[in-house]
Amino acid sequence: MAPRLLLCLLFGFLVSCRSGDPAEGVAAAAQRAQNWLLDNQKPDGSWGSYETLRESEVLTESPNTFAVFSQGSGALALIALLPSCDDSKVHAATLKGLRLLMRQELRPRSSPSVFYDVWAHSYRLECFCRCYHSPFFPDERPELLKAIRASSSSMLALEGIDGGFAYYDFGNVTKTHSGSYSTSFNTAVALRSLLLARSCGVDIPETRIAAAADCLRRCKMPDGAFTYGPNFEIHPMAGPSQHKGAAGRTSVCWLALADCGDTSAQQGLALALQGFRLAYPFLISAQGRPRPHEGYYQNAGYYVFFGHFYALEAAGRIGDRATSEWIAQRLVRLQSPDGSFLDFPLYSYGAVYGTAYALRAMREFQSPQSRN
């Protein structure tokens, strides 16, 4: 009787997971996530801090790291809140955060080896561009354009000699990073931000765009996955180069190539989504793990909500509603009781960027940006 009872319980669980309108669950989860971001914004308009309850944290090398973590997380939160700015409370919070972000100093590379500021610059630039195109901040457009130009210049200064972008460069002390540690997903996010800046009328040299796109193409695997970076060409069957290890990073790479007009991107996006579904258990195994790359196939916790968001954007891009629903249903199950999403305990910034990625993903599900 026990095995039969277990089977009945399992069947009931599966049915309950499949029943109901997924859009209703996503809408409720998105509202809770939005409320969490509003409730946890600091009086100055920022989110998160350097405080941690862990005995050890990720490598920093410089106090500048906390500033760029704060700016990167804050920019992501602002982008996530932007679609709801027709609500006066959301608009006020977003405007406060945006004005702070425009005032904050553009931090330079923090050390020859560690420069997480590439993430802050990437998402600051995306935030400024999206706010510039938004109807909610007409009075800020002149200042936003100045910020876009300054951020674009900072982004281009971080491009490596191989055309890629990175946040580590161990063993090299050069004005421009050597490219030895360029990563595919870092390059993809930076490239998309530069393309957004171009849409705002900022001159981005075509040679720099082409170099970043070429770096991405060198990471492309025959099965549609992307290696961790160009330096993985010498061992292409390593765990991070397979879909099992790259599921959280592959969609954004294909999206960047699609934005560049790559004719293979449509098929690539479909392969990325297929890989995401098949490799999902390996990706999700990393959620909440306190050490980087602790999951199966060297997945890291900070790929989890990053991966959900870009996979949902990829599904919207090619009109794959079934996969959108599949991802969204799994995403809402990962929400914490307080409304936040946490995939990696990065000081106190983890819940901020995690909730921002998740909210962006849910907004993407609600209003997919299909470009068929």
C-alpha cells in the first residue's frame, strides 16, 4: 500500500503543478517581488550593503567592489521596476534610484586582477538607455543622454584585446585586460548594452561591436551551447561548455548575436531553450550554494535567475509560449516567503539582484518582446 500511496501523492502533486492559469501565479509573484524591492530600497535610493552573515565571501581585493555591487544591483532593480512606473509609488522609487545612479561616480577598474565594475557599467548603461526610451522620465532625458555617453566610454575602456569582456585577469597587469579571462556571458551582456547606447544616438564604433561579436562566436559550440569563454576552446567538452553547465548562460549569448543580426540566431535561440529545459536540474542544483561553481557541471548560484530571465526573453523572441510557461511556472516556485528571490548569498546584494532578475523575467513573461 505504501508504494501505491506514494504514487498517488506524486500524481496529485504533478496535477496541482499543471493546473490553474500560470499567468495568475506569475502576476501574484511579480507583485510580491515588486513590493519587496520597494520595501527594501534605502532612503538614498540604493539597495543592499556590504554586510554579510558568512565567514567568507567572494574575492574583492578593493573596497570599490562594494560600490560596483551596489550600482549593478541598483541598476537591475530600476530596470525591473520600470514597466510599473505608471504607479505613482513605483515611479517615485524609480526616480529616486535613477537620480542617485546618475550622480554616482563611474568607478574605474578596481585592481589589475579583479574588476567586477564591468557588471555595474553594463547594467548602468542598460538602465540609462531604457529610462531614456521610457515615457516616464521626460525631464531627465538630457542628463540621461550625458550618462549614456559617459557609461559607453567606460564600457569601451573595459573591452579586452580579444574583443571580449571579463571581470578577472589574473597574472596580467595591463591598461586593457588581456582577454585571457574573457567570458561569453559577460561579453554578451556588455555587447547588448553598447547596442542599446547606439539606439540612443551614441556613436559606438562598429569595429568594437564586431570584435565583441566575434569573441562570442569563438565560444559557440556545435550543439548550440557556449563555452565559458574563449580560453575553453582547448577543452570544449569540459562541464561549463556543455548545456548541463552552460544552460544559464547560453540564452543571453544567442540574444546578443541576434541583436547583431546573426542569421543563425533564430535556430540558436531554439537550441538554447531546448538545452535550458533538459539541463534545468543541473542549473537549479546551484541555487543557494554558498560557493561559486558548487553545482553540478560547475554551475554557480548566480547563474540561476540570470538564466531564467534571459531564457524567458529568448522564448519571447521566437514566440515559444509553451517554454515561457514552463520556465515561469518553475521560477515562481523559487520565491521566498517574503517575496524575494535568492540564488547566491553575495553580501546583502544577492537578494536584490536575484529579485530584480526574477521580476524582469516575470514581466517578460507577461509582455514578451517577440521580434519574429
